[in-house]
Amino acid sequence: MFGMSFMNVLVLALFVVGGGLVALMVTITQRSYKQDEKSEFWVVYPTAKGEKPIEPAPER
């Protein structure tokens, strides 16, 4: 393959496969985060930016 040794091809293949796995994990994590954000148990904590304070969860 254009003068590349077997080891170089192997390293390149592992690099591409590893990058694909990282991209897959990031995608799964982002989707999971968005689902959690829609949950009734999601809490938004106030920050120094001045968002409104946390309201207590309604009693059941």
C-alpha cells in the first residue's frame, strides 16, 4: 500500500477505529444527557450568572 509497512497500516486502522468508538461514545452520552434533561428529577442549580434559585420539588 504505497510503500507502507504492515505495522503502519495496522496503527492507522486502530487509530481510525478508536476515533470512531470515541465519536460513538460522545453521541450516546449526548443523547442520554438530553433524555435526562427531560426527566422530572432533573435539577438546574443556580450559578453566579444570576439564574433564579432552585424551587423545591412538589410534595407527592
